[in-house]
Amino acid sequence: MDSVLYTLSEHIHGQNYVIASYYIKLPKEVDVIKKASTLAVGQTIGTWIPIPGITDEIREKYMGKVVNIFDIPALDLATQIEEEERKYIIQIAYPAVNFGNDLPLLITSLLGNDASTSAQVKLLDIEFPEEFTKKFAGPQFGIDGVREYTKVKGRPFLLNMVKPCTGLTPEEGAKIFYQTALGGVDFIKDDELLGNPSYSHPADRVKAFRKAAKAAYEESGNNVKYFVNVTSGTAEIMDNVKAVEDAGADGIMINFAAVGYSVLKQVAEETNLPILGHAAGSGMVYEGTLNGMSSPLAVGKLARLAGADIVMVNTPYGGYPLSYQKYMQTIEQLILPFYHLKASMPSIGGGVHPGMVEKYIREVGCDIVLAAGGAVQGHPGGATAGAKAMRQAIEIVMSGEDFESAAREKKELSEALSLWKYHAN
């Protein structure tokens, strides 16, 4: 037994190792111990062939270690093996010194090289040691900071996005913004499809939408924060951030699934604005069963580590077939204690309408953003009525009243429920 290559979990915990858990399927005749060993070595020092450069010191300090191998199902007898293909969970410990606080190198180490070739695996989770995590600031605002920034307490936030997604000049978008703001939304964001086209630069949207927000506030008293999309290539994104900051932006939105976690981290470290992290396109990372990584890791843990204050989360109740388990686990990764990192606020999107408000609050709590799109813009009475209907639903749920009885007394909510039915469970 190679005591450098293999370790017990009790021994490795407390040391500066990142522990990755993988799912793998193998033909029953394949030696899973050898496969796990190949993965541990291949992802770190890179070769099984004895070469002069690999010293005992290098193996001790920089080589990965096999921590655990679990059978699925849990079989202990050879006579119990009936299937031609076996399934396993493999845990590998990687020396954090190999990648420091470099997120691209972390992902390369855990999913590049052998993991994408000789071992077809899906990365289920990464357990970070505290020493490693201290190198990351995480969310600047977090849940408590967002509440302090907005002065909104004791209820979920309401978010809407300007529709149509593209094709509007800032002045045209500002008209929709104004009507939506009158209804009482807390946040309005760009659609993730609207970036920096020639007809609508982010800074120009900020200027136009600030005027609309001021007009709506003077008429209704509703104070709306605008999250402008600055997603772009690395050569442009910091220019976008600086431009929208100078224009008076309230917050910024970044699609970290497109630009990467390291870009999100860079922006979070350099801006004083809250960041809404979007995960559009992240399905390409987690939808495979034998490759990529799990959705709670891709959308939850890594987005929080990189510094997103609010994170858009898919639900099982819209058109996307996300499992309920993964939905809840993603939220757990965003809000449960994680060393010094502040909690990221989940922004629930997909199937959000007034009839679902009670269900979402019951499942997740009130420290969430309800991202209602069509339910606001598609209300029979228009966007103002749609936003009012959502706020009325939130107020009823937070008051503890019987939802259906109280809803009948609210004009906009009653109209909404004639289209989108009430779902308590």
C-alpha cells in the first residue's frame, strides 16, 4: 500500500487539501482502486512513468491522494455483483498549493487532463479547507447587506426584467421600466440577452432608467434598484463596470456561466455595487450524467465563493426539468454557513407568479428574490398591475392570512389568479 497515494479522511481533514467527490461508471472488470489512483496522480503530478523529476518530496507535497471509494449500491460481497457496469463515488484530495486562489486552475485541476479523457467522471462536490477559502472575499453585501442597502426588511424582494429582451433603445426600455416600477417591484434587471449592443449601451440604460426610477418614486413612493448587465469579454467587462458606476448604477448583473468564475471574482473585488449573478447557459456544465459538475456546485457554491451577492436559481416549477432535490441543494449552498463567506441571496426564477408565492416562501423562506417575468409583464392590466399583484400576494403570505380569502379582496391579484392558479403545495 502506497501511504503517500492513499489516505484516510480523518488524516486529510484539517490539512490544506481540496477534496473532490466524483461519480463514475465502469465495466465490472475494471479495477476501481487503480482507476482512482490514476485520477489522483494524473490530475496533479501527471504521470505514472518513473522519471527523474518526480521526487519523494514532490509526491508528498503535490500529488493527489485517494480518500474514499464508495460502491453504488453498497456492495461488499463479490457474489452480489450482478450488473455488467459498476457505479462508484470516488473522493480525491488535491493539494491546494497546486492552484492557490486561481479558480480556472482549480477547475482545470479537478476536471481537466485525465478527468476529461481516461476517466469520464462528474464532479459532485468540492470540500474546501478553511485555509484555502480565506483567500476569497465572497459576497461583498450578502443577504444582510442587500437588505441594508435597500432598506427592505421582513419580506421577499420582487424582481422583474425589461421585456422584450432585446431591440429596445434605452428610452423605449425606460417607458417599460417606469410602468413596472409604479407597481412596487424592488429590482428591475436587464434580460441576460441584452448586453452592450450598438443601440443600447449599458451606461445609457443606467441614465435613462434612473430618470424613470425617479419619476416612479415621485408618483408612487416605490424605490426601485436597477441591475444593469455588464456581461462581456475580459477586455471590455471592467470598462463596462466603470462606465455604469460613473452613470450611477444601483447594481450590476454578470452571467458567470458565460464569463467564468474568475471574472465574477475580479469584478466583485473591484466594484462597490451589489452583484446579481446569472447562470444562463450553465446547463452545459451540469446536464450530463457522466461529465461536468453538479448544479448545486456550479450555480451555488462556486458562485458564492466568487462573490455573487444574489444568484439566479432555476426551479422545478417552470419549463425546465430541474429536480426538486438539486433546487433545494443549490439554495443550501448559497445560504448555509460557509466559513467567513456571507450568504448569497437566492433569486428564484421559472414559474414565478402570484399563485406560487406562498409555496416559494414556505419552501425557502423570505430571504429570497422572487423573479417574476411574464406574470408581471403579461398581467391583463399591464406591468403596473402585474407588479401590484405580486406584491399583494407577498403581503398576504407574510401577514399569515388565508391566501384565497384575502386574494379575493385584491383586484390585481384576483385578475392574476384567473390566469395563474393558486398552488399552496
